[in-house]
Amino acid sequence: MPTKVFLGGLLLALALIPMSRAAGQDFTLPELLAIAETHSPMLATAEAQREIAAGALRTDRAYPNPSLEFLAGRSMGRRLGAIDGGNLQSLFSQLVESPGVRSSRASRGEARLDAAGHFFSTAVLLVRAQVKQTFYEILRLRNAAGIAAENQRLLEDIRNRVRVRVNTGEAPRYDLVRAEAEALSASKIRESAELQVNQAKSVLRAMVGSALPEGFEVVGALPPPIVPPSLDSLREEMLARYPALAQAEAEVKSAKARLQLEQRLRTPQPTVLAGFERDPDLDQWRVGVSIPLPIWNQRQGPIAEAAAGVQLSEANTDQQRLQLLRELESAVTLYRIATQQVEALEGGLLQEAELGMKVAETAYKLGARGILDFLDAQRIFQRVRNDYNDALFERQAALIDIERLRAMEMEP
């Protein structure tokens, strides 16, 4: 394949090298992302957790229910003159929570709901990034399979030409043996590349959900490369916007609200009582209050557990921040390395490898070089083409990671 195809057209049509395709529906990246938003199991799980948190908040805001008791029976006098007859007793009770307890419990539920919302936003970013990564991975593997198929055809052509030269006595028998081995190796490489394409499709189908039909194909090409902002700017943007950090901070608020709740529950919460009792010859009305005495249990255990929960959530927040900073630095480093590889290959290595193969081919035809030199030059050219293909997609993968960490999908 001429070098100019790689330099001028690979960025726009890298995935369109001819190869056998299974019959099925074609999907673009925007279509796959839309399907994932509706059918992704990860997003369904995140949405369910958000609904659970919303239900828990309603529970935290609810008032305690009153209690109403009824007792009925019959009185039988044991002394002379005592009155026999039915009796009735009723008792109404209502727990009266202090405002501090209610506000702490509601604050804990609100923080949990906030954390669940940020968790859902993080899941959206992860799903979209994973779909993009796998989409471009399929394109990369499909392009590699196309290169392998083209290389196989080239080596089979070399083998046929070597067979003619061997049969006419122009080349030794060893040349044909080596050419046969190279053609067989190329066939195995092509089959392995096609298998990797199918495996990547299975991974994408598991991400997107069962709505993606069997035998589907992806259509698209690499977008034009962009230059991300500086690392310092990316750090500030990520720390200010990435929802996983906001989720961790919301979990800290929830832990602190729980600690405050446990501390306020040390104050006894009274229960107001009102009752009525009817005997055969007497009606009685009673009003009172029940106050638990914190003598044996002063909630030292729950308070200590809640305090440890605050420390744990704060430590998790710090760990989350450090992990995201490492991911960002790694993505920026990978982008820089891949960009350097692309520039080096476009700057002359690709042309030199192609020229070396053509020179070796001409020299072999003229008898100036042996089959080994020709095959080595062809192998080098194929490796350089694959390196160029990999570098382009590795740069795109790094950009997708940077885009995820910048939370660009969350922009209004």
C-alpha cells in the first residue's frame, strides 16, 4: 500500500480496509452511545442506587407513627356488693423527636442522595468512555486484520513467484521452504486478528446491552486529533468537576451527619401517653410522658462507630483524589508518548520502511539479494505499519481518558 494512503487517509478512513464482514446492522459511535444510555447494565445499577437513596431520604424525613392500644375484658366482683360488668382500656402514645435528631437524620439522607447522584454521573462518564474505547479498539483491530490480510496476500504472491524460480532452477529449494513458512505464519496472524475483532465486539455488546444485535458492525473513523490543555489546567478542571470527587465529599457529609445523629440520640426522646380506662362503675382518664433513662447504655458504641466512619470517608476522599491525579498524569503521559510515535513514523520511518522493502524486492528479482533479505524487509514494513496503526489509536485512547477525567460529558 502506498505511503500516502497512510499519511493522507488513515486518520479519516482507518477502519475501512476491505475484509470479510458478517451480515448485520451497522452502528456509528453516537448510536452506540445512545443505546448504552438506555440499556447499559452499569447505568441501570447506578439508577437503582439513586432511587434507593431517594426512598431512604423519604424514610429519614418521615415522622414516627403513633401507637394506639385497645384492651377489653370483664370484671367479676369477689366481694359482696361488687359490681360485675365489662371493662375497656385504650392507650395512645407518640414518640416526640427533638428537632436536632430530625435535622441530622434528614441531612444524612440528603447527603446520601447527593452521593448517589454523583455516582450516577460517574457511571455515565465511565460507560461512555468504555464504549468509545471499545469502539475505537474494534476499528484498530479491524484495521490490523486488514493489514494482516494484505500481508498474507503479499507473502502468498512471493511464495508463488519463488516457486516459479525454484522450478526453473533460478533459486534454491530452501527459498521456497522459507516462503511457505512465512505465508503460513501470515495466515495464522490474519486469523488471530479477525478473532480479536470478534472478541472486541462481544465486549462492546456486553457493555451496551442486549439491544445490540448479533453480527453487528461498527462504522466510523478516528476524529481529528486535539491538543489537550496543560497538565496544571487539567488538574484544576478535574478536581473542580469530576463527579467521583463530589461523591466522596458527599459521603463525608453523610458520615458527619450520622455522627451528629448518634450524639444527639444520647438525649432521651420522650413519648407522650394518653389513656382511657372504663370499669363497670368508674371511668378514668390519664395523660403522661415516658422518658428512657440513659444509665446502662449511653450510645458509646454507635458514636464511636460513626466517628470511625467519618475518618474512613475522609481517607477514601483523599485516596480518590490521589488516584484520579495518577490517572490524569498517566493519560497525559500516554498521549505525549503516542503523539511522539505518530510524529516519528510520519516523519520518515514509514516511508523508509516501504522504500527498504521495495529495494529488497528489486534486488531479489535481480538476484543481488536472497529471499531472507526480502522477507526481513517486508516484515519490518509490516511491523512499522502496525506500530503506526497502534500509535494512532493509543493517542485517541489517551484523549478519551483525558476527556472522561475532565467530565466533558457533563457539560450543559
